[in-house]
Amino acid sequence: MRTHEIIKRFQDHFERAGHTVVPSASLILDDPTLLFVNAGMVQFKPYFLGDAPAPYPRATSVQKCVRTGDIDEVGKTTRHNTFFQMAGNFSFGDYFKEGAINHAWSLLTNSPDEGGYGFDPERLWVTVYQDDEEAARLWQQITGIPAERIQYRDGADNYWDMGVPGPGGPCSEIYYDRGPEYGAEGGPVVDEDRYLEVWNLVFMQDIRGEQSPKKGYPPIGELPKKNIDTGMGVERVAFLLQGVDNVYETDLVRPVIEKAEQLSGRSYGDNHTDDVRFRVIADHARSGVMLISDGVTPGNEARGYVLRRLLRRIIRSVRLLGVTKPVLTEFAAVVRDAMSPSYPELVTDFGRIEAVLRAEEEAFLATLTAGSKIFDSAVGETKQAGKGELPGAKAFQLHDTYGFPIDLTLEMAAEQGLTVDEQGFRELMAEQRDRAKADAAARKSGRGDLSAYRAVLDEHGETQFLGYDDLETSSRVIGLLENGVSVPAVRAGGQAEVVLDRTPFYAESGGQVADTGRLVGSGVEVDVTDVQKIVPGLSVHRVRVLQGELGLDDKLTASVDATRRSAVARSHSATHLVHSAVRGAFDKQAAQAGSLNSPGRMRFDFSTPGKVSAGLLTEVEEEVNDYLQRDVEVTSYVVPKSKADELGALALFGEKYGDDVRVVDMGEYSRELCGGTHVGRIGQLGLVKLVGDASIGSGVHRVEALVGNDALRYVRKEQLLVGQLADQLKVPTEELPSRIEGIVGRLRDAEKEIARLRTEKVLASAGELVGRAQDAGGVRLVAEQVADDVDGGSLRALAGDVRGRLGSTANVVALFSAGAEKVNFVVATSPEARDRGLTAGGLVPSFGELIGGRGGGKPDMAQGGGGNPAGISDALTALRRALAEA
């Protein structure tokens, strides 16, 4: 049974059972806890967590997944893969254990004629959680499986949770006995190579606390609704049903190995060393193509680095098989052909996939050549010194300068009989990461070395923030730095960074910009331009000394610019209200993906479960401004996180929260966890005016809005513009739309008339063109450059007219028109010419490159364009030559 048939049967089985078929999510989701989607349930996490209501009571999906923890092991064994497909069925408070067991067993054991997989029920085993007697009893009642083929396992094997406090529950796993030739008798608890897991049923019924039941800790409660989350490994089922030994021999993977065999002239199965390379190529080619399809591009960080590492391991493995030419696009084409029945986007997007692969391979082949020279030199030095270990510094140089992943260096060293100082390499990598973090902080602090800031924190403790209640405080200078170095004093005209023991200034955080203001002391005045948390817990004020001398231990009055703070607070409060309105518009399935709250202006990014309609944001604006009229009081309070959850306070996805959290409450309409500053009553916002919206990425939308006086000034400006238009057109403002519509209509009519006259003028030259027809290999040919800037439609009409006037002869008409930087062309052929094999589209390649373009169409007429008007003369010559030769 082919893999695509396995997938189809799975979906059909559960669709018949009332499940909504949900397409695979992208491998990249807006989930800060995951680099890539690594399980079938990931896209349903909001429903299991209660962040959003499930739009269906039961669902099924076949989710593409990537797991990167075992990249180094891929190829060495047949068990490890980075890309795989997880088929699953999910119940959100609908059916539970009995339904899950029945659905799984019937699909596995029903005959192929009945839509099942036809597994022999006598070869299936089951494991259940150590105290889940209910599941064991249901297995026997529903399936008739004997008690001796039901085994109990502890939480490490048969309990599932998300790794954090939240939903969890016992598992029940289904295993297939491959036979005595694969291992010992005794079931899964004895040998999981012989007894292969094919399906895991998770009975999600518990709430786990800080400690997981997987480690023996009891759950802290029960979920109000019991859910089902299952995962069936498509590739595992495929190799069992296809009668092969592992995933690399299945119908979707083996073709990649066959392509590698073809390119290398070597055979898979001849020796273990080459087999490792074949498997690396097959696995990584699939993963690479699927990642690029979902928008990942090779890079030096995070997802991009993983993709780059996968692709470079392919290139290295191919070279070790003796192939030196570029190959990534050839492997990608095999993956496309194998996978496209389930993922048709691989066909439509293959041009972009090819381009990414080609560029990455060309870049790496260049660095591989240069890096190999450095490697060979280092190997020679190491062996000459009588040592067996390549220095960590050399491995780091290869990584940092030439992009060699450490596993590539390890492979190359092993081939030379050497090891690598991995510890030294990793220490250098850690230092580099620390420098990168410091450099990121330096964008704000101007300094990469954070030791001076940490010293202030260690000596004096965290900065006390008083800015929620006070905009002016008495403060003392506990840290004074220039370019990241502690100094005793800074004179007038100098710039520095100041740390106060307590401050009313808000440090930039959570999308809210920093406060500005003044520090004033005895004989000294300082302008505060920015505040950042360079290290956690420490507010660092960037300042310019206006007069006097600022010194350590100076006592100052710290004053926030109150007008600016109020404008920022209005923006931040508006963001909360817009967030609530957007969530409401998407049935609470939209999630904040970023924000910026600056004086009088806010920017709000959100991920969307669907398309943002043209009128939706107008509705959001109206809803927010309607709510402003209620003038609800804005309150904030600190409570335990559990209490905030009970209150329904919204926690932003990806944010880290402690045991106690600050809740900003704007009535039942908006309640969020937030550390920012806000207005006292929502009526203080005055007006919220959305002024822009756009998609900024896959599934992410951005809106921008003005708040308060800034919004009012914008509306007044719009009113002034409307008034000016009304004056110019001499109509009341309410009649402007109809008047403008009339003007635009007349302009369109005029443009059509101009186009008609232009076409008539062009067509008037048809007779003259017919008179200049030439013989080209027994065909009457009209090949001419006509007037400049003739559009495609007019050119097409002229070519058709000329062809018709040439009568029932074998004739070809090719007309070109030049613009400033472009060419339009049309080729038309008569039926008699086509009888001789001369088609319009077939003639275009004879001249297309000469005008820097291309085109296509039907056999009787083809048209297109190019970017090289200077090449028209050569194109005409080439076309005549092609006809003569034909």
C-alpha cells in the first residue's frame, strides 16, 4: 500500500466518523516554544490549552513534522529521521477512551476492501499507563485482544504532557509484532525493535502541576473536558505495509536514494559507510524541500541555520560518494515528484525552491573548496606534531569562516584518523554567543561588555520602579558609565548611562517605548533620552549632561516628561482595546504577534486564523470607539498567576511570567497581563483612528492607529483635504463620491476612445505590411518592427488582420514594437503554415533571447515581451533564418 493511499485511507476513515479534515499546518507556527512543528497536535494547542474554543468537536489531520534533536544520528541508523508525517485524530470534549480505541483498532485491522490497513490483529500488542485499568478493560471489551498482549508501563513511557503545567493524560500505545527474526519474545517491554510502535493514543484528562506525572508526580486536577490526541506514524505504517525493513526503503524515500545511486554509480546496501551517506541524502533532501516550501531560507541563526546544516550535510555526503557537480535541485525534483500528491504546493512553488537550493549550493561549494584547504593544512600540522586531535580553534575557524557544521568537521577528521577537540570548539562557540548577545545589548547601551552593569546590580540590587504611581522621585546615582566603563563623574556636554536606586522612568519593554525627562540636582541638570534594561532588573538611563557635573552618589530629582508619558499610555491602552476587538472578530483565535506603543501612535501585529476582510478593521475601529464612550476605569493589580488565569486575564503567547503577575483590567472587555503604563479611564483616549493595515507575513497582519490629539489632527487634515476637493469640484462634500466617480468614468471612456483611435491608426498600416511580405522557405513572411509603444492588444489585432489579408497561403506574421525599455511582440500563423509544422509558440524560442524576453500562446498566435529593444533587428533576422531552415 503506497504512502499516499495510507494517508487517504486515514482521512477517509475519520471523515466518515464525523471528523473535520484539517490540512497540515506549516512547519513554522507562531509558537515561541518550537523551532518547527514537531507533533501532530501542535496546531491544536490553543484548543487543548483553552486559549481558544475549538471550531469543531472532532478533527483529523496528517501533519508534516520536523524534529532536529537527532540530526547527528540520521543515517547512522535506520530509525532516525528529521522529516516525518504524523496522522492523528482529535476530540475536544467529545468522545474519549472508548471512541479512540474503537477508531484506531478498526482502521488498523479492517481489510483493505473495507477501507482499512489489514493488519493481522493477532500481531498487535497494546501498552497502557501503569494504573489505567479502565483502558485495559476497554481494549479487551472492544477488540478482544487477550490480557497477555496488554502491558503496563510507567509514566516515562505511557504518560503525555506538554512539558509544562497544563493538560496531560495517560497514553495507550499500539505495537506491531514484526516477528522473531527481528528480536526477542515478550512484547514491547522486552524489545521495541521487534515490537514496533505504530500509534499512540493520549487520553487527555488531567491538569499537571509544576512536576510531571511522567516522573511520578500526581496530577493537580482534572480537565473540565476530556480530550483525545492521537498520533500514528505514517512512515512506520508505510514500511510495515510495504514489506520493507525501514522508512528509507518506502516509496517516498527510496527514489531519492535511487537518484543518488544513479549520480554516484554506487549501490545502496554495499557497505555501511556509503549507506550512511545515502540515508543522510534521502532524509535531509525531504526535510530541506519541505522547509523551504514553508518559507524557511538558509541562514546563520535558528531555523535558517538548521536548514543550512541539512543542505550542507547533503552536499558533503554526495561529495564523499564521488559526485562533485551541483545536485541539490536534482534531489529536490525527486522529492517534489514523490510528495506532491499530498503536497501540491511543491509543484506550484518549485521554481522558488530550486532558486534557494541553487544559491545555497553554489555558495557552499565555493567555501567548501577554500575551507578544505585550511582543513588539509590543519590535518598535516596535527599529524606532523604526532597528535591525534584536531584543535578546537581550527574547528571553530572552519565553522565561523567557512560555514562548516561541527559534524562535517568531525566526519572529515574521522576520515583522516583524527578526533576533534569538541570541548574547545564548544567553548569558543559559547564565547561567540555571549558576544552576539552583548552586541545586541550594545545597540541600546553602546557597549558589548556587560560586566560593569552586572557589577552595579550585584552591589546595589535591582532598580526600584515607582513610575506606576509617581512621575517624580528623589533618587541617587548608584552607577555611572561611559561606553560601558564605570566612571566617577561626567561633565556638561558629555553623554553617559546612569543607574538610579529608584526611578519613575519606564524602561522600554513589552512594545512600550521608554520614558524621557530630566534629572536635576545641586548645580547639575541632565536630559534623559532613553531607558533600557541592559541586564535584567537594572534600568539604565541614557543621558546628556546639560550643565554642571554629574557624579556617583549624587542625589537628584528624577522627573518624567508627563505629557509624553500620557501620550504613550494612551497608545498602550488603545493597543489592549484593539487586541480585544480583533480577538472578538476572529472568535478569540487571533493572537498578538508584536506591538509598538509610542506617543500618540500604536502599531499592533496579530496572527490570523483566516483572511482579514476589507470591512473588518472598520468594524474594529467602531467597536473600540463605542467602548471608549463608557469611560470604564482602568485598574491594575498584582495577583498569583493562577488567580489571573481564573479571572480570564489574557497572557501574551511567548511571554515569560513569574509566580505573581500584573493584570491590567479595562472591564470585562479587556483583561491582560501587562507591565506597561496606562490611562486612568479609557475615556482619556479620546479617539482611536486606524490609519493603516497590511499583511506583513504568512498569517500575520499589522494595523497602525493614531490616538487622542494625534488622531484628532489626522481627522482634521482629512476633513481639510475633503473640503478642498469639494471647493475645486464645486459640490457639497456629501456629493464628492458621485462626482469623482463620474469624472473617473469619463476618463475611462476617454482612454478607451484613445485606445480605439490608436488601434485604427495601427490597423491602417495592415495593407502596407502585406505589400512587404517576403518568401522564407516557401512561406510568406511579414516580419516587421511597427510604430513604437504599440500595446499588446493593438499589436495582436494588427497581426490577425495582416494574416487574414495574406489569404489561404502558408504565412507567418511577426510584429514587434519597441518602448523605452521594453518590447512587445506577436507571432501569428495561418492554418496552412501550421500544417507544415510551423506553430506560433514554436517560433518564439528562435528569437526570444535576443530581445531579452519570452512568450507563449496557442499554435495560431503567440505573444510576449522582452527587455531589450536594441535586439529587435537581430530577432527579425533570426526568425527569417529559422523559417528558411525549417
